[in-house]
Amino acid sequence: MKKYFSTLLKGIAMGAVDIIPGISGGTMALILKIYQKIINELRLINLKFFKNIFSLRLKKAFRLIDWKFLLSLFLGIIIAIISLARIVSWALENYPTYLFGFFFGLIIISALLLIPKNNIKPISIIFLILGFIIAWLISSLTPAQSPETYGFIFLSGALAICAMILPGISGAFILILIGKYEFMISALKNPLTPENISIIIIFILGCLIGLLAFSKFLSLLLKKYYQITLMLLIGFMLGALNKIWPFKIITKTTIINNYEIIIQQKNILPQLNQELLITIILMIIGATIGLLLNKIKRNKA
């Protein structure tokens, strides 16, 4: 029970950051060092698993995976999204600089601590830089227009869920980039119309197929090329810091369901004032938490 309660709390942490645009639940999973476990368990949800489910051999199906771990994790994510969404949204609306300052400190120190201390291969450093560049470029892109065909909706779901499990890249941000965020929000607002039911089902199918396929691919990479893959993921984390730099000016917004949504911002240098001091303090607090989490994991190991 202690083990799965700990997993529940980690799920809550992942769900809490998933609410924040630009921060991925995969980032928190990597910080908490359960990323590889999640990927490996998702990989086991395969054709054999579904065959047993549809044949009503439920015990046999759930023996294939650590279902208690996945249940605890996703329950924590759901609890966080339901219970913390209002608090995080309030902080994001009223004190975005402070909120991003805290997570900036937490992510940067955690990413640096994840870098292997010994026997780093030159190819791993190249992939670290590559991951940094990719995440930086993605986080700097501006939203595009895209078709509203069922095929592209399916692809949007697959891309969003793949981004969600990658550290540093937010699934919601990917939907904004490919011009499908507002479209999906509108469909979810009125989910019972025949057209929207079709859109939601196709999007969910895209998410499901993307999640299962991409988790298998990531699991294979982590198994065969652990250090290279880890350094690539760390590069994603560091490159995406561009998106959560605390000091910004808004350059473009849009109205979605009567809410003003920021879709484009520009990073700026901070001014010497009280806001900067508080933000630095919160960065230090975030970094300290990252250090403590790393120490706890080292002691357990």
C-alpha cells in the first residue's frame, strides 16, 4: 500500500504540471525517476492484452502488466487535474512569473542531476544538444492552420499524446501549434452532437494508437541505447525551458469559449524589482526540491 500510495502522489505531481501550458507530465516522470517504468508498462498493453480483455479473460490480461502501478498513477493524474486545476489556473492567471519561476528552478536542476556522472559517450553529448535544439525550436514555433479531416484529427491525437509523454514538450502546446487546440476544445464543449462524437472518438483512437506505438518505440530505445536516449530526453527538458522562462511579454492572444488564451509570447530580460527577487527565491525553492528528490532516490537506490 505504501508503494502504491507513493505512486499515487507521483501521479498527482504529473497531473499538476500537465495543467500548465509548456510543461509535460513526462518531465515530472523523469524527475521522479518513474519514466522508464511507465514506458515499459505501457509497452505491455499490446494485442495479447486486448485479446484477453475481449475474451473476458481479465485475470490473465491483468497478470501481463503491473495494473496496480498504472491504476495508482492515472488515478493520481485524474485527482490532480480535477482538484488542482482551479488552483493552478488561478496561479497561472494571476502570478505566472512566480509559477514559472518555481518550475524553471525545479526542472533545470533536475535535468542537470539526471546527466550521468561517469562514462559519458561523445555520441550522447551530440544527442543532448540535438534534443535541446529540437525542443527549443518547437517551443518557438507559431501556430499554423491545418485541415479538419478525420485523418488529420487522428494524427493530431497521436502527435499530442506522443508529445505528452516526452519530457519538456506539452501535448496541449502541440495542438496549438498544429491549429487543433481550439477545434478540440469546441468539440469537447458540445460532445453529444453526432459530428463532435465522431471527432472525439477519432481523436481518442489517435491518442490510444499513438501512446501504445510510441511507448513501444521509447521502451526499445531505453533498453538498447539507454544513455543516448536519456541524454536526448534531458535535452528536450532543457530546450523546453525556453517555453517556461518566467519573464515574458504577450504578443498574440485568441479567444476560446470566452477565455483569452495566450498563443504567442516573447522572452525578455527581467527588471530589477520586487518581482525579480520573489521569482529568484521561488527558483531556488524549486531547485532545492529537485535536489531533495534526487537525494531521496539515491538513498533508496
